Amino acid sequence: MDNRITGAGRAGPGGFVLSEADEERRRGVRRMKTTATGLLVLVALVYVLATWAEHTGAGAWAGYVRAAAEAGMVGALADWFAVTALFRHPLGLPIPHTAIIPTKKDQLGVSLGEFVGENFLSPDVVRTRLHALGIGARLGAWLAEPAHADRVTAELATALRGALTVLRDSDVQAVVGEAITRRAETAEIAPGIGKTLERVVADGGHRRVVDLVCLKAHDWLVLHADSVMGAVQGGAPGWTPRFVDRKVGERVYKELLRFLTEMRDMPEHPARGAVDRFLTDFAADLQSDTDTRARVERLKSEILQRGEVQEAITSAWTAIRSMIISAAEDEQSELRLRVRSSLLSLGARLATDGRLQDKVEGWIEGAVVYVVTTYRAEITSLITDTVAGWDAEHTSRKVEAHIGRDLQFIRINGTVVGALAGLLIYTLSQAFGA
């Protein structure tokens, strides 16, 4: 038999472990067995001596002592048989209905699992017990303590870092890229862009952009006057005189500069009005014109299919991951401070708001009841399968270590009660017989 000694105790087949506490209990059982057996030997000795005294004419008292001792032996032997039959065959004899625990171990495990399932894992029992605990108020009072909120925040940060560390970047990037691309391809963006542009134009939000464009165009034109005039001159026909080309270039440059200066400095410039009308019409076309919407969709598809765009989408996860991990590690980060503040606020509300308590308790009860009703068979199978995997002999030893000491008191009580009963019966027999 494999009895490996481990730091926790002796391990038997099937991973069954007799701990040091079990070994101490077994030593206590052996001491009680010695006591009960010693009492049996004592009453047997008393019986022998009382019988001898009765036969030698010691007096009537010897008969009473003999009867009490005789009944005490019977009671002790009967209870010894009953207690021993629970764990093994008495005297090694295969008497029917003995060694109950080793032979009925699996049935006992099934019965124990059914008992637990019916009496501890029923929806009504679980819901009543959870409701009596007042989880909502307790959780609120606990979270309202700053130290507890700090602890939960730290645990959440650790869990978040662990989850992000376990995830493989390539897998997440592929999922994120596919999700963004698929959503962008299936969603039509032209109407949304049109509505946004329409609101921006109506609110005058585009005017700052127009101001900036005019300013930058004016400054660029001033810095690159020679280039502009050279470009105009270079586009003139070859048969025109050079001084004419130069004059035309200077004239075109001055007109462009004047136009941009006026457009920059005059909020009511006609060209600005033309830009407003163009943007308004374009916003309307984005929402209602079929051709415009189709062109925007084609442009969107072309942009999404570009390699640099796909690379930017997939690499976004790396930046987000790095940002989240950095925020989770920093105790003074905005993320952790906001989480801590939210937990304290939730705890304060949950500790005082009865409606919120009822709602939270309802969620918890519903979740637990769902788990219990859905997985009750799996939960109870943990008991039955565990017991079924135990070695029969080690199971018997384990059970005996826990309840054997009390069972030995049954033997002692049987000896005493048997002796008293025998004495009473003998006394009544003598009284009525006389």
C-alpha cells in the first residue's frame, strides 16, 4: 500500500491525503478504543469474579454483580460490533452489511451530493440566504472606506496589467484591424459627414479654417512672389515679348495678392460667401445626392485598402496598450484616480441608498441563482467524483479519524447502560420471582 509521507501528512491512492491533524485525531481514536476495550475487559473480569463468588456462596450480592457485568459485556460487544461494522469487517469475517463505509463509499458520495444539491443549492435557499446577508449595504460600507477603495483599485490595476500582458499583440491587432475595417466598410459615412458639415457651416465653425487658409496663402504668396511671377511668365506664348510677359506676371501677382488680402481682411467678401454656398451645397449632396455618396464610398474603400492605413489601424493597439499599462502602474494617474473616486462614490451611495442596494442584491442573487441552477449537476459532481476517486481503505480511515472518538463513547455508554439494564432486569426478576 502506497503511504507517501508529505509535509501535510500521508498521501494515499487517488491523491487522498491524511493530514497531520487527521493523524492526531487517529491517535485520539486509538486512545478511546483502548479505554472502551479496557472497560470491556474490566466488566468481563468482574463477571468472572462475581460468578466465582456466587458459586462459593458469597451471598446474594454476587448475583446482582454478575448480572450487571454480564449485561455490560453484552452491551459492550454489541456496540463494538456496530461501530466496527461501519469501517471494516469485524474480526475480518465477511459478515453481510459490515464494512459499510468502504463498500458503500460511492453510494454515500452520490447521496451526499444529492443532499447538498437539494438542500443547499436550490434557488429558494440560495436567494433567501443571500438576501439575509444584506450584501448591498455591506459592500457599500466596505467600499466607502478609502483604504478598501485603494485596495480594489490596485487589484483592478494588477488584473488589467496581467490581462494586457497575457494577450498577444499580433492577435489583438488582427482582431482590431479586422473589426475597424469591417465596420468602416459596412457603414456609409457620406450622410454623417454631410450632417456634420451642415451643422459646422450653420454655426460658422468653418470660418476660422477659411481665415487660416487665407492668412497662410497670403503669407506664402508674399514670400514666393518671384516664383509666382516666373510661373506666369513661363506659361506665356513664345511669340510675345519678354517685357510683356513680365508685365503680365506682375499684374497677375498683384491681383492675386489683392484678392487674398481682401478675402483675409473682409469677413463679408463675396468669395467667402461663395465658399459658404459651396460647403452648404456639398453638405446637402453628401446627404442626398447618390453620385456624391457613391464617390465618397469609393474614396473610403481606396483609403482603407492602402497599406499604410491598415498599418496605422493595427498599430493603434500598441499605443493604446502602452498607454493603459502606464496609467495602471502609476498610482497618481488620471485613470486610477478616477477609478478610486468612482469606487468611493459608489460605496457611499450603496451604503445609504436602499433602492440601489435592492438593485445590486437583485443582480447578485440572479447571477448566483443562474449559476446554481445551470451548473448544479457539475457542482454536486465535484462531491460525488471526489468521493468516488478516494481509496476505500483511506476513506474509512479519514472518516474514522473524524468521528471514531465519539463512536467509542457509544461502546463505553453501551457497557454502562447494558450493566445498568442487566442489574435492573435481574433485580425485577428476583423481586417478582420471590
